[in-house]
Amino acid sequence: MADNAHAAEGTGLVFHPMDQFKVQPLFGGTDVSWYTPTNAMLWLALTVLAVFLVMVVGTRGRAVIPSRGQSIGELAYGFVYKMIEDVTGKDAIVYFPYIMTLFMFILMNNFLGLIPASFANTAQIAVTAILAFAVFFAVTIIGFVKHGTHFLGLFWVTSAPLAIRPVLAVIEVISYFVRPVSHSIRLAGNITAGHAVIKVFAAFAGLVALSPLAILGITAMYGLEMLVAFIQAYVFTILTCVYLKDALHPSH
């Protein structure tokens, strides 16, 4: 990436598309400690505020003819509720508050990250890993609490021939422990890639000869990233529902 930036300097074009993902102090300086207010903290706080405004302030009227804010809140509520019911089953509705919060948190993070000069927290593997491991541990604990050692039946494929069941069991165990890794990298990778491409197009917009094409590229990518922002929140949430289904109904 550094080589690309130095090569571009010779043509008068300098860009560092990955700089936008650096965690930096809000009030100057370069050192970041656990207590330092950073751009990441600011945009995490704004995400929580945005979720509160949409789901609490926007729906507090509860009018028969809903306002725009109430309509957005109700659509999100119904969307996630139906997803849980269809994928995991009605017995999983008790976990709706957590899954709804997860969906709205990721969705608002993704959308706020599209604001120019903002900070995309869902492009940080530290953030997505915490979300993914929280799901992993929660689902595993639920599985053992509800079924005890019978939860291990998730790894024993009874429908397969007896001779290959041990091999399949090993594969199932490996795939189970890989879940939080793929769960987190998928979200962070997609958000990082989209933001980096937009930054590259924005850099090319600085060249007069290329600016019309670059601006068109930025517009197209921005529209695509809005779609990706929703899709990635949806994918993360629906995979959470699938994992929860395995915990509630572990038998193959």
C-alpha cells in the first residue's frame, strides 16, 4: 500500500486509503491509552445515540398513523422479529431483544461510517470480533444450559454412516470453533474493502482529466456501499439466528 502511495506521488496524486481506519485521539497527540477519547469512541457513542433516536424517540408516539420515524422503527422491529421466527423458531423470540440490538448496532455503525470524515467501527476487527465472540459464547452457554451434554449431539451426525461419523465429528467441531472468526472477518472485510475503494476513487477525482469518471465511480460505489451496509448487518444477524437454532435444537 505504501509503494502505491509513493508511486502515485510522481504523478501528483497521493493517497493512503487505509489511513481512514486509524484510531486517533480526539484532542491531538499520537499516543492512545485505554482512557484516551478517540474517534472510534466518538462514533460508537453516536451509533448508540442513533439507535436510541430511531427505536425510542422515533417510536414514542405510537400513533395509529405512524410518522416516518415510527415507520422506520416498526419496519426494523418487524423485519428482525420475522427473521428470528422463520430461521430459529418461535421458542427463540425470548432472545429477540439481544438480536434486535445487535442488528441495529451494526446497521447504524455501517450507515454512519458512510458519512464523509466519519470513522467506520465495523471495519475494525477488534469491534467485529467482540460482537462475534459474544454471539459464540452466548450460543454455546445457551446450548449447554438447555441441553447439558446432549448439546454435543450437534457434532455427531447420526444420519451419516457409522464408519465416517468420527471424521465428520472432527470436521463439525473445527467448523464450530471457526464460526466467530468467519463471522467477524466477513463483516470487517466487506466494510474495509468498500471504504478503501471509495477513497481511491476520491483520490482520482483530484485529477482534472479523470474527475468526471472518478466522481461517477464514487457515486456508484457509494450507492453500492449503502446496500452492502444493510446486507452485512442482515448477514451477521441471520447467522446469529442460525447459530442460535443449533443451540436450541442441536440434534442432527
